[in-house]
Amino acid sequence: MDLDRLLQRARSGDKSAESEILKYLSARFRLLAERRVESREVAEDIAQTACVAVLENYRTAVFDKGFAPWAHGILRMKVGNYYQKRKTLRSTVTSGVEIEGGSGSYDPDPEFMRKLIACLRKLFRANKRYARTLVLAYQGYSVKDICKKLDASRQTHYSNLHRARSLLKECLEMSSE
Amino acid sequence: MSKCTDHKIGRLIHAYETNTIHPDDLETFELHLLKCDYCFQEVSLMTEASRAIRHSEEVKREALAAVGEPKSWGSKLIKWLWPDTPVAFRPALSIALLLLMLYPAYLGLFPEPQEPVSAVERLNLYPTRSDSPAVSSGSKILVSFVVEGVRSDGKYLVEIQNSDNQTVFKESEFDSFDDYETGLLVIGKGLLAPGTYSLVISDAGSEDSEILESYRFVLLPKQ
């Protein structure tokens, strides 16, 4: 889908193009937000708020680097606002108040987890570097430190992970069949 | 499904999913996700797996087990005490130095128990015409006796007999004579009851155990 062409149509008053942009951005914003806030409900809220902000401003806004970076900037701002709000809440509320989405609760499907663990075991056996990368990330090392410890450049690190992902995806697909 | 619009950026996909992407590349990839349908679909398909890889404790345990990370407390303690840092910065060394410095203070606070000092009576027996010397029976007795003609490297039979000629102390291979023919014998506290005793020194090497010298002494009751 050509986002810039859609934008042109929407700016010229095409309502269907506008709703397509909304649909397009909504799914992507949700995905990006989910990774940043860890709670699906909060991510949904942030994605919706960001979409509304995009729709309110896209006709008049000036895009220095293009529409996508501008829209991405709005999403980042909304995520930042969420954390700022949460920080303020945390500092003002003394106790007994559960902040929505703050717990980052994770409740995976047991069947899926079983398959994933089995695939990861295979992958860890086949590729120790992949396991070590994950372990170092779990231990809180930065990407720079991980690359240094594994004696790999950043590009090699990305290539290794990309290959590992292909194997993992293949294994998950096979186990689903 | 279409192909990735930029393979170079598309390679960051799993690093993004597993949160092992460099901060400099994060924005680039997220912008790419906004434009590239292929990568968006890929990330969406693996959302569940990547969430599990990032957050599941079970997955973390599996990864730790796969690389053989130490699990036991003992191994962790050893790793903590002796980490892979310059020797001067290893905690075990600091702890050892600290203990070494604290030991003198510990000895000052809790001194090692010592045997109490007890009085020793000295009994000198010489071959002179005199009364039997007397000492108190309440202390340890250091008996010093002279036997003419003994060798400093010889072995002799030394006995202490009571007034009924019963042997109450015997040392069959006494060899503590010095070059001046003087022997030293220590009799423990309370070994002998008050009374009159004879110290008899014989030649252990001779067939009939020839008596070389005999002294009499008296042990007085404890004061």
C-alpha cells in the first residue's frame, strides 16, 4: 500500500482514503505500542489516541521527513505521555491503587508455550549463539555489550538473529500442522 | 504476501522482536514497519512468540539451561566471589584481607585459653651426709639428683619407693643425665602421698641391676 498516495487522496477530501489510513495506522500503531507498554489494553488505548491525533492534524501539518516519520513521532509522544502520566500517578498515589496496565501481566496460552519451548530447545541445541544472545539480553546487557561478548559486529548479530528467527518460524509452523 | 521493501532493515526483525536491537536502529526499524507490509505481517504473525521470548520466565530458564549457566547457589556464590575481573577487584580477596585484619582484634577480645601457672617445688638430692630433704606434696616437684659415674648417653632405671619398699614410680630407660652427672625428674602434682620415699637409681644395662645411688626424701602434707 502506498501511504503517500493515500495521504494525497485523503487531503483532497477522500473519506474512504482517510478511513483506510486510519485502519492502516491503527494496526501498526497497536503493534508498535504493544512492544513499548507490554499491556495490550494500554497499547490499544495509546494506538487509538495516536490515530485520533493523526486524523486531527494530518491536513494542516507540515511533514519535514514525510508522513510516516511524522505519524511515528505522534505515537512516540503518546507513549511518552502515558509513561509521564503513570510516573505522576505513582508519585502522587501513596498506596492501594492499581495503575491500569502498569503490571505488564503476561498470560500465555499453555499449548502455544509448549510448542514454543520445544522449538526453542531445538534451536538452542542447533545454535548456541542464539541462546547466549537471549541469555545476555535477559541479564540486562545492552546490544553493544552483547556484540562485544559474542565477538560479533552489530550486523552479524542481526544476521544471526534473522537466521534463528527463520528456523524458529519454520519449526512453529511445522508443529502447528 | 509481498516482499520486504528494504532487506537491510528487514534483517533487524528478530532483534526488534527479542528486544536485542540497538537503540540507534530501533526508530529506523519502526519507521520501516509503518511502510513495509511484509515486515508488519511478519512481526504480527510472531507477536505471541516474541512476547513469550521477551517475558516468559520459562523461556528464560530454558535459555539459561541451554548455555549452561550456573544454577546452584554454590556456583553463583563462587562466581560472585571470584568474578572475571582484575584480581585486585575480586570480592574474595577483599574478604580474605578483611578477615586477616580482624584476626588480631579477635584475639584481643577472645584470647586463647592458657594453662594456669602452678607452683613447682624443687628437690635437690646430692651425695652428702645430711638429713632427708622435705618438700610439700601439694605441688609439682622437680627432682634434681646427682649420681656419680653415670654417662650422659647411658640409660638407667629410676625408681621411687615408699617406706614399705613398694615402687610407686618407675622409669626404666631414664637418660636425662647431663655432663655433670645430674639428672632431672618431674613428679606430677598429687602423684605421691605425704610420706617418706627413696629415689633409687640402678644401672639398667647390668645383669643384676646394680644400684648406683639411693636418696631418701620426705613429702610433707599440703600446707
